[in-house]
Amino acid sequence: MSMATGIDTSAIAREALSVLGQGRQIMPFSARDAAFGLAEAYRVTPAVRALREARGEKVLGRKIGFTNRTIWEQYGVYAPIWGYVYDSTVRNLDEIEGPVSLAAFAEPRIEPEIVFGMSATPDANMDQRELLSCIGWVAHGYEIVQSVFPDWKFTPSDTVAAFGLHGALLIGERHQIDDDADKWFGPLSNFAITLRSGGIAEPGHARDVLDGPLSALKHLVGLLATDRHNPQVAAGEIITTGTLTKAMPVKPGERWTTELDGIPLAGIDIRFG
């Protein structure tokens, strides 16, 4: 329980987790108690982690949400948030056969993202080039996000309590950075992407993600530096840096593809069932 507000963060964690993977939805926590803000929500985060670890799940890293400033007005969220990703939610695309099931998700949406594999522990005082030296590999991937709150109506604190809206992370080919940092540093802040399905062609650009995925990572590291309840990013973690386009509703039977221009990463072709 949060002693400052009397909000039972453990109860919130249990309720949020009770609908995960069920395709069910609940009333936003902030609609029940206006005192439920980001400070309380980030105290729910370790409670959810403990419950998930108790049932055998393992934290693999973090997702950063709402880094794309072009979607802030749509959701009424005006700063990034983060949540954990787990071994139960992360999959490598080259290990997937057939369509990816959406059955477990509530109002799923698809987000094309840049994913980092951390090879060293970053520091909040590092600039973006120094942060790049902490990254072992870079990949393109899709995050499937979901809303356990009806019609995608929530406050930022609700999204944090609900796992950062994370459903799944589908990772494409991993490219080792090694000693070729210059190959990646410029392109990571200056590439374009198009997300397609049927007649949809949704454009995006690296700069929309807080001026680039490295900038998004820097924001996360800085945010965690002042967080007394959640640990800093560590070596070995996977960090997905936020959607490069609008998050698009996705349904079984659909095929989605991406095309990237200005960065040495191939697009991804995926089907859902």
C-alpha cells in the first residue's frame, strides 16, 4: 500500500494481472481514485514484477511507451512511460512458424519499433554516442500493445500499472554493432519507415521518437536514475524504444509489412491469426 495516499498498490497489481492474457478489460484505476498518479503507478510496477516472477516469468528488459510525440494528442499522454518485457512476451521472428495469435490481447495494436540489446550498463550522464557504446545489437521489431481499459481510454498512470500496455515483442534479425558505431549512430536518428497492411500505408520517422531511439533510451535511463522503486537498465536487457508510426489496430487474418529507408535494417512481413 502507498502510505502517502492510502492506495493499495498490491491490490492494483493483482487486479491488473488477473485480466492479462484473458482479452478482458477493467475500469481505469484513475477513474476510481483521482489520487492514483504516476508516483503510485510506478510503485505498482515492482508489485506486478514480483507476482509475475512468482509464477515463473523472467524479466528480459523494458519497453518504452509514448515516445512518439505525434500520437500524444490522440491518447492524452504527453510524456513517455515504461514497463517490463518478459520471457513470456518476447519472441524472435525467425523462430515463429505460421500466423501470430492475437487471441490473448484486448484491443491489440501493432507498433513498428527499434530494439536494442544492452551489452553494458548505461549511466544517466552519458550522451547518445556513449549510450551507443553500451548497446551490443540493434534490431527492427513489432510490439503488440493492448489496452485492458475499454476503448483505449486511460491516464498515463493507468498505462504504467497495466504493464505499459505491453502485450508482445516480436524481434527481427539482430545486427551486432561491434566496433562499427558510426554505421548506426547517424542513421538511428535519421531514417524513415512505412507500415503497410491492405490499403493502409502509415509513415513514420526516427525523429518522431523523441528525436531518435537513442534519445528515447537516454530518457529512460534518466527517468530510472530518480526512481527509488525500480532498478536501472542493466547489461543484458532488451530495450524496445517506442513506435515509429501511429499504433494501428490489428486483427486476425491481417498481413503487415514494413519498409525502412536510411538504416541498414530490413523490413518485416508478418501475419496474424
